[in-house]
Amino acid sequence: MIVTLDDFIREYEKIKAYGWIKTHRSGPTGIGKTLEDLLGIPENNLDEPDFGEYELKSCRLNSQSMLTMFTRAPQPARANTHLRKKYGYSSNAYNNNEKVLHSTLTAARFVPICRIV
């Protein structure tokens, strides 16, 4: 059972020694599912760490997909609808006339913060 970071590193080194491993599921979630299976971590969508205090994330080499660390809805209830209607924009990606609002937080580059006094 994996509890500590040292446990994970030990098991991960064993998995690396296997070489090429066929994923247990096709699509973008296949890598994570396979790694969880090999580590003996049950698949879940719980808002808690996968082992110890750690959340396991994985992706394919050179993937352009973003990893979701957490999803939170603002309070009070229906705040997302209010924000979407007020600040949203039209998009041809959906087959309706509703506004959309997407936001992304990145740690891939430094974003300077200005403060206007």
C-alpha cells in the first residue's frame, strides 16, 4: 500500500523498469488509469488525495491538455450563472445562443501583477 512519498517513489521505480506498458483505457484518461492500476490506487473522483497527502496527476509526453488540479464553484449558489451572463461571450463551439465563460489559472509562466492605487 502506498502511503508516503517514499512508498510512491519505490513503486514508481519498479514501474519504470517494466519499459513500455499498454494503457488499460484508451483516450486522455488512459495514462492516469494505468498508473493508478499499477500502483494499486483505486480509481475515484473524490476531493481528497490519492495517497497520503498527495494527489497523483499524469499526462502523455508532449500533451497539450491541461491538468485539472481542482474545480471549485463560487458561492452563493448560481454564482456561475450570474458570472457567465454578465461576463460571458458568444461562442460558435456550442449549438445555442448562451454565453460561455472559461477561465484558466496557470503556473507555467510568471504573470506580473499590477496594483493601481
